[in-house]
Amino acid sequence: MSDSVIRYSLADVAKCNGKNGTKTWIVIYDNVYDVTDYMQQHPGGPELLEEYAGKDATSGFDDFGHSSDAKKMLKKYLIGELQDNLFSNNLRQVYTLKNAS
């Protein structure tokens, strides 16, 4: 990705759910990935990615305990970041407060 970061809204991501010929985007830790070309290569099968298509896949990504190689490979599919919104900021603040105590 270039130095200029492209920011997407959750609505933008939701439109790219792999249906009707659209791209397949997922969000992991507020980063947006276009996994369209990776669907058939995913070791768990395309169904796992389809479940999170157009959505935040952070919890699913963490639940499956991906290797450091898998995490590095994500960089290839990075297309932007989730733009900050009130909901996202509030969740981040709650998470920070819970982990600080």
C-alpha cells in the first residue's frame, strides 16, 4: 500500500461481501483487506472467509490462532484502514479501560 492511507467506512466494507460479483473485503484490527484472490487458497476453505465477508473478522481471526506467517501474509491484501467513527472509538475506549484495570 502507498504512503497515503485509504480509509473506508463499515458501509463501504459491507458492500464488498463477495455477492453478485463484488470483491470480498474483511476487517481485522481496523485494517481493511481485499481477500478476493485469496479465497480459494485459504487453508480453512473459502467458507470461513465468506462468513466474514463485508464484516469485521477480528474475533474469528483471533479465535483460530493464526501463525506469525499468516499475519505477515495479510500485508499483501491490505487495501486501507477502517475510518474512525463514534462506535469504533467508544469500543476502543472501553477495551483500554478494561485492560488498564
